[in-house]
Amino acid sequence: MPEIDFQQVRSQITIEQVLDLLGFIPTARVGVRLRGPCPIHGSRFARSRVFSANLVHNRYRCFKCDSAGTQLGLWAAVHGLSIHAAAKDLCRRLSIPIPWRNYPSPTST
């Protein structure tokens, strides 16, 4: 089975795109960081600020459920998917071709 080039997926899809797909509404913005309710554990209060996303580094962290990672990890955590399935799903939803790894062909001698 061909492997997905996850580095390429991460370079093509931003955490901001993932947050938009999740319907995330930030309660605060400080520079390149968004704060708001956690889309993973479902904060009880709409004005919560336990979740933080860095728009430059494409990383997130929830200070309540202690989840942290990249945009792929966020999508996977919210939807209960593997990273592989999350990458394929995000590419499909954003109309981005799945970047498959190219391995060199064995040469015959």
C-alpha cells in the first residue's frame, strides 16, 4: 500500500483551514494564537479559552484535556480517525490531491 507524505500534507493544509472546517469560533486572538473552547473534549462554556492554536506553527494544545499536536492530529482527535485516515479525509474535503510518497525504483544490474 502506498504511503502518504504527511510532511507534504502538513505543508499544504493549515490549522486555520482545519479550525474553519470544525466551525471553531475563537474567543480571543493574541498575535498568531487563537484561543477558545476545545473542539476535542467539547468545552462547556462558549467563552472558554482552554484551547490554543498557533497559526504560524500549525500546532494546537488544550490545557484542560491535555491534547496537543498538529493540524492532522487535531482532525484525527475530533473525528476519532488515524492520522492516515485524517490526512486522506482532509485532502478530500479541501480538494487537495493526496501526496503519495515516491520511492525510487529498484535498478537492475
